[in-house]
Amino acid sequence: MKIKPNFIALLTYLPAKDGVKIAPVSSGYRSLIKFPFDLEFYIGAQTFSGDDLVFPGDTATAEIALLKSEYITGKIYEGLDFDFFEGENLIGHGVVTKTINPDEVDDFED
């Protein structure tokens, strides 16, 4: 079963020298996402647009599908900044560029 995306974001991975990630990631990668309005972390599956691999230091556009998104429905908006982690280690920053109504999901557009 495919999880429906909640939003599209511009993700910037920290360079290998600054972050924990030293290997690239591919679509389906799941990171922990921390929004500034909540103390909780959410698991977010990233599906990249047009990129097979995203390397440390790269910036990429991705659809983000949050597990247990019902807890934050309506709190995500365009322009919202967030951080994403691997375990407890910060690996990048993101900004929401478009929110998606899960009932109206079409094919992912660039």
C-alpha cells in the first residue's frame, strides 16, 4: 500500500563534512521530520522528483508522505521550515513548497 503524500518540499542535505550522511539516498528514504510547532518527530518518506540519488550537500524537490499525519493535519502550510534527521543526528533542512490534499493526489509533477 502506497502512503499518500502530504506535501512537496525543497530539501537541502547537509554536506558530508557537516552532517552524518556520507552516502546518497534514493526515493523511499525515510527520515525523521521535526516541525517547529511540535515537540514530536514524524517519519517522512521522501520521493524525489527526477533524481535517482541525492547526495550529501545536494538540494532536491521531494514529495513527503508522513506516517501518522492525522496528528498534524491542517498545521502544515507553504513556506513552513523544518529539519530532518537520521536518528538523533540532523542531516538537513526543508521548506514546504506545496501542500497536498491526500484525496486529490495525482502524478508527481516537477
